Amino acid sequence: MTDVASSEHHEAPVAEAHNDLVYVKVAAVLAALTALEVATSYSVWLGKAGIWLLLIMMVIKFFTVVLYFMHIKYDAKVFGRLFYTGLGLAVGVYVAALATFHFFAAQ
């Protein structure tokens, strides 16, 4: 009986905090960020700064999806830590791969 009460307690803030218009706005922001990422990936003049811009946009999109669509902020803290650890590992592996190919070496 306590499980039902606790699940109702966690669902109420989500329903109050997010309505359909919020989801549409978040989806529009994500679409704009995706278009910006594609434009950045084709912008040769940015050079190595383009990679850092892409990484920053990736992190922003990650947090936006996790916080708004997956409602991590209303779940247990361990789930948030799992997602953030995965993000850190992904960025670390990507930067390590770039370092392996001497991407950051001065030319």
C-alpha cells in the first residue's frame, strides 16, 4: 500500500511541471540544436574549435533529453548518477580517440 502512495507522489510534480507546450518547445530547441550541429560539422573554417562546439552541444542536448523527456530529476539519485557517468565516459572515449589520431597536435 505504501508503494501506491509513493508512486502517486512522484507522478504529480511531473504532471504539474510539464504540459504539452513545454514538450513542443523543448523539441523545437532540440531540432534547432541538431541543425546547428549539422551546420557546425560542415563548417571547415571552424577547424578544431568545431569539435569542442559539437561536444558542448552534445552535452546540452543530453541534459535536455534526460531532464525533460526522461524525468530523471524526479527519480532516485542513483539513476541520474548512472546517466551522468555514461555521459562522462562517452566524452572521455571520444576525446581519447581524437588524441590517438593526433587530432590535438599542433600543425
